Amino acid sequence: MRSSSQPARQRVSRRLAATVLGLLAALALGGGPAASVAAGPAPASTPAICKQLRADSGTLRLGDHRKRLTVLATGDSMIYPILEELAADEPHGMRVIPERHDGTGLTTNTVNWHELAKQQVARLEAYAGLVRPLVRDYLRGGAGQVFWLLLPAPRERLRAPFYEAVNDALRLLAPEFHGAMHLIPVDSVITPGYEFTEAITYQGLQIQPRNPDGIHLDHAGACVERSLVVEAMLQGGLLVH
């Protein structure tokens, strides 16, 4: 997955008058609250899960120093359906601009997964080099912030080392931006111990967060992601209760 094309970025930039937050799923194939593997009662319905997680976030408003907040939510298919969840119950003055580009991974058609699995440590800096200029673009010389969703483990074990290497590269890169690049711990929340699981317990809720393909998140999973993003924005002072 890569960011939107240069013309699309220019078009979005012209539309934005407020701070832009680049919200990206980790550009790959195409800390936060702990979660645990679920056991016991069947998961609640997706609407009930999302309603509860939104309620847990409380009533949100922009930080005292902000009148407007524009969130650019972009990436490949991994950014869906959190696009919809971010726009639900958004605080007054905040708007979400969706820029979804399926099948546009930075490494699409360029990586031999078997070789990458063996050489992932050596490739960390190479991948960070692909991401670094994108983050700089979104930060706009300090006018924006980036919230990047780390990848949860996939069902297919052969792919897992690649996903984990991508996350490691992002962790290597983030300190360069002195707190302006925020890593959202989707990996540890959706897949505790970086092991794929069909169901988790999150904030007391039994949740099945994955699509049948074993890669993407379903709507319930997106509600978990929204909760994590909101928490990061609260910690950063972009949003307040």
C-alpha cells in the first residue's frame, strides 16, 4: 500500500486549511491497551461492540488550541473500514477526508516473500527509506502529524515475518520525527504476542476482529482501531473530553 498519487496529494493539500493528520495503515502488501485471546461467551454483535467502544471514548471535542481539525485517512485496503468509523460521531470542527487506494503497496510485485523472511533484518532500513519521504510530505514542515497503524499478524504464517519486519522498520523510523509520527499498536491489540487469533477480549468485550481472508479487519476490528486512534489523539492533545 502506498499513499495517494502526487496529483491526489496536491489536490488534497489545496483543500486543507487546517492541520492534516496522515492516518495510514502500514504500507505493506497490496504500547496501547492490551488485548487477550478470547475465551468463554460468544462475541457481541458488531453494532453493540462499536457502540460500547465509542461510549468508552466519551464525548470528544477539539483541543482548546484548535478551531478545526482535518484528518486525511489514506492507505490501501488495510485502511478500510476505519475510514467509516473515524467519520462516525466526529467532534464539531473535525472532518475526515478518505483517500483509499486498493492494491497499491510500496512493495507490490517487488518482494520475494521467502527471501524477505530470511533477510528481514537487513531490509528494515530499506523499507524505512521508502516510508521516510512519505512521512515528511504528510508532516508538511511541522504543520501536521502522522498516525500510522501497525500491521496485525496475518493467518498465513509464511507472511507473518514480512508483516513483523514492516512494523519493526516503522519503529526504527518513528524516533527520527521527534514525536510527530505516532505508531498505533494495532499489532499487539489485535494479535497479542503477534499470533493470529480469530477472537480477542478488548476493554471487556469479546470481539472477532478479522475478515475471512485472515489479513484485513472487519467492522468490529475497525471500531477497535478507532478506539486506539482516538486514545492517541487524546494523549497528543488534538482531542479532549
